[in-house]
Amino acid sequence: MDIWSYTQNGYNADDTVTNGNRFLIGNGYMGYRGTMDEWGRGEMAAVNLAGVYDQNGDQWREPVNAPNGLFAKLSVNGEELSLGKAEPSAHSQTVHFRRGTHSRDTEFAAARIQSERIVSAAEPHLLASRLTLTFKTDGRAELTTGIVTDIWDINGPHLFGHSYQTGAVLLAEARTGELDIPVAVAQAAQCGAAHDEKQEVTDTGVYRRICFDAKAGETVAVTLFSAVFTGMDGPEPGKRAAALCEQALSDGYECLVAAHEAAWEKLWQNSAVELSGCDEAARALNASLYHLHSIAPRHAGNLSIPARGLSGQTYKGAIFWDSEVFLFPVFVHTEPELAKALLRYRIETLPGALRKAAEYGFRGAFYPWESQEGGAEGCTNYNVTDVFTHRPVRTYFRDRQIHISGDIAYAFWRYYEITGDLSLMREGGAEVILQCARFYLSRAHRRVDGDDVELLDVIGPDEYHERVNNNAFTNQMAAHCMSRALALTEIFAESDPAFIDALLQKLDYKDDLARLKTVYPLLRPVFAEGEVIEQFDGYFALEDCSLETVRGRLLDEREYWGTNHGVAAHTQIIKQADVVAMTALFPALFSDETVERNWRYYEPRTEHGSSLSACMHALTACCFGRPDLAWEHFIKSASIDLAGGGKHWAGEIYIGGTHPAANGGAWMIAVLGFAGLSVRDGEITASPRLPPQITSLRFPVTVRGKRYRITVTHDGWSREEG
């Protein structure tokens, strides 16, 4: 088995949507779905742009898909050779993880079409493909290529006022409807055969039709270069796109691919996990890291990663808590500068979090549940549609998922713990933590007849139970945030008193500091050693039934399990790890006995309806010395995009796409779980807990400016610098 690629043989139209995700390529600036060269909107072909959003009318705001500049459709003697229209005699599709490329190989009666496609890791605005056409019969061949502006959107269209330019470089320009952001796509082509070319503009784009006489047994190569720029990249995006295509044409395809592959190799040197003993698991883990690298916004320095990556417009292209809890750990251990950039996004969107808190009548920073550009809240009050009435259902993710602010503060603190770098705190991270702590002070309640501090009317990670009191995960995140705010002021009081004094004065924080010292120790719940922790007040009083019982109550497989009338809402069946996630993220607070007891209580009651869930169950199983129990969850997390797993519907809303959180979770299980890696105060330790399927793990980590290579076996562990 080749652990560095994944190939699917044969064609099945039912796999079209899943393969678009499975065979995705990208570079953080844009993602190109794994569709065929000749496909369009109907097959969900898309070039998804990072950080560019638009709202059409009263529909959901979502990221913008750019016109497709790598479209290519072949006809021979008037017969269109398109997969899905003409019957192939053979077909395969491959994604190459190490090289970051997509390829296809399709045989029709008249010709064999092979192509290789890249989204450049060296130049974020550039795409390229090379088609190799081998003819089986004599005849007249016509290759239609160009820039298709008739593109797939979920809640679009988003591009208007199209204009086109023909010539050696084709150009299509348009503007978004809401914010009038220019979007430009250019294309250049090279054909390795004598040919005639006709260019035309239609209502679906700008095209060149390359016509030539084909001979049986002859092979013709056609290379396409495409560039994408938007108004967010600077002025005159059309000129920049055209100029980049001209440069690529001059440099040549081989030069472009060499730079692309060198960039990918550098990424793997910093992150590859060598897993020995199970090739299937090794390939799945490589696939997970590949997908993370493909969507990491290295070009920007201040962007984060959407919940569905760059695989489409699902979840409105928004940034969730996934970024800090499931993606950040990978990068803070392998690419600290990228981890810093992900957190810088939260610094720059702090004003949006302050506005949201004020909107609800609170002080401090209440971060958006679905963050879009500038910290705008993308989450609506109606996120689910009832499959029976077809009416939107009121949900409370937007206003009750308050653990998001604590999740963000948690990541900032972990960055400091692992890197020892206080510069990010000076650049705004300290203010983020202080404002998040202030929000929890403002949001907390204290009963007049007692001293306990509570967080009422919230939703934890388990979204099947809305508007609960004292969710354990939420309360622990809030307590941690408040305690870290105090710790941070103490650290700066010793290292840089002028900085912290000025910041506290700027925020008028003196009274809040005093409140923090008295409030956070009183926040419920108080955890009892060895006991099962109640997920929220009243959870144990809910119907305690099996997962199979609840599933059997479904009348439609697309039903949403939560909200007031969902099949799980009044039972102990939960969507995803909640208490288990808390024990995974705060291992120092809980004994192995407590972790195991809670795992064994909650795991049978967890539907794992979110791709975020399996990771936390695997990590905690490793904590209490049962990596064998973690193995199934590891495989589920690591292979989710190869297997095409995960939910595709929430009610009538399509939620399909890639699963970055599960991809990050796979790395966390391997490195933090099986290898038991821990970094505290700059010191690296490991506690190997390898399952029997794995004989060894070898991986790099970067700690405080130095790179180490860790080797873990069943007999122990070692490290070496470099």
C-alpha cells in the first residue's frame, strides 16, 4: 500500500460530492474541489476562496467561489468525452499527499485523458494543470478550455457585473454583490500540437477552443495556468492575475511544479508522523495532515481555518471553536508561526467580540460562534430546518455557546506554555484573555441565598441539549479563562510591569481583577474525585436509554436530534464528547480513575454526531492506559475524509465537506495520545501508550525555537535535535 497517496478506481456518479471533498487540493488561499476537468456547477466544481464573504439577499452569508480557470473539455469527431456523459472503459482518480497534487486517468473509446492539477504551495494565487491526451482514433479533436463563471453556490450567486478579456491571456472579472469586492481570474494555455484556436465570450464565461487533427496513437500535451486575485489582495486584481499567468507561461510547468513540491516537502519535514505497524493507519494519518496543510492560511498571517476548510461554502465558511481546540495543537507543535497567525485572527477580531457581548447586554468579549471577516457573527437564530414542516427551527448556538471565549483564551495560554513567547500577549493576546474573563464575570450569576457562582442558560459542546445550567465543560473553560487572566497579570507584573499597568488602566480593569480573585474559585461544579461528573444540572434525571432506542425513534434519517423536540433532547444521549472533552483538555485536574469512570459512563451515551467527538474519547482512553479503546476512534478520525464519513445533513441543511477538526484530532491522538507527548515550561516528555497495531511513531516537534525528532516504541522514547 502506498501510504502517500489515495486512488479510487472506477466511476460512480453517487461518489461525485464525496470525491469533491476527498480529492481536494489547496494552499490556504484557495481550495479546488476534486472534480473532473470537464465538470461544472452541476457536479459541484468550485474554487473556494479564504476570507472573502458575500451575502445574497436574506440568504446566509458564505465564502465566495471564484470562476474556474482550469476548465477543460475534450471532444473527438463531435463526441464529448465527459465523465458522466460518455461511458469510460476505465477510470481512476488520485490525490498525492506528499506532492500536493490531484490526477485523473480516464479511458474512453476515442481517447485517453490524463491530467495532473496543482494549487501552488509556492505561489498562493496560482493554479496549473497538464492534460495528456492520447488518441485511439483519427479525427478532429476540439479542446474547450477557459474560465467558467457559471459556478456552484449554495446561497448565491455572489459575483455580478462580469467582464471579459480575450487574447494570449484570458481574463474574467466580477464584483461581489454585498461589499463590491473585485474578483479576477486569468488563464493562459500551451498546446503541444499544431492547432487552430477560436476564442469566444458566452453567458457562462470566456473560452478558447483549441482544434487540431488527431492521429491514432498520438499524444498531445496541453498545459493550463490560472491565477486568482481579489480586491482584498490589493488594487488592480485583474492586471495582477494576467501578469502572473504570463510569468507562469514564461517559467514553464516543470518549474512551477518543482517549486510547489519543494514547498510541500518542507511542510512534511516539519510535521510528518512516521507510523509503523499499520499501513492503513499511516495513510489515513498522512491524509489528515495533507488536508490540514492544504487549507492552512500561511499566505496571510491573520486568518484562521473554517470548520469545513476550503472544500465549499458549508457552515458559511465560518471559524468555529474547532480552530483553537482541534487545529491549533497541531500547528503550535510543528509550525509555531502559523499557530501564532491563527491566534492573531482572534486578536484582530476582538472588536467584533466586544460588540457581540454588548449586543447581549454584557461586558468583555463574547466571540462569535461562527466568525466571519472582522469578527462578524455568521450564526443565525435559525440554523436548522424541520424535515417535516420545512420550517426553520429556532436554535441557540449564536447566543448560548459561550464556551467559545474560553476556548480561545485556552489556546492563547497554551501558545505561551509551549513556546514561552510573550510577544503575542503584548500584541493583543493579553487583552483577549482579560476581555474574555470580563465577559464571564458579566455573564455569571450568584444566588442571593448562596455563594456558588453559576453560568445559566448555556449550550456545551453537546448541542443536543440546549439552554442548560452549569454545563461542566463551559464552567471549566470559564474558570480556566478567569484564572489565566490573573496569572497573566502576575507574570507581566514581574517581567514587564509598565505594559500590564498600562493595559489594566486602558481597560479600567482594577475592579474586575478583584472580582476575578473571588469569583472563579466559586464557579460550579466542584469535581469529586473518582465520581461521574454530571454534564449539566439535571442531566442524570433525563431518560437513560440506549443509543439504539433513540435512533429507532427517528421518522426521517435527516431529522435533527436536538432542539426542544429532537429525539435526543430529553434523554442522556449526547451528540459529542462534553465531560470527556473537559477531562482531555485539563488532564492535570483529574486522576486516571476519574477519567476512566467518566469515559465508561459517557462513551455508550455518545452518538458521535460530530466529527470532533472521537478524538476526545481516544485521548482520554490513552490517559487511563487503554490505547486499545482509542484505536477505533483514531481510525475514525484519521480516515474520515478518505472514507467519506461524517454527517452530510442537519435537517434539510447540507453540512458536507472535509473535516479539519477530525484531521487535527488524528494528529492529537497519535502524538499527544499514543506517544503521550507533553510540553511544559519548555520541557518535552513522553509517556508511550501505543496500541498493539503500532510498533513505533517518529515525528518532529518545534519547541522554543528548536526542532526535535521524537521516537516512540513500546519500550520507551527518545529525542534528538534537528
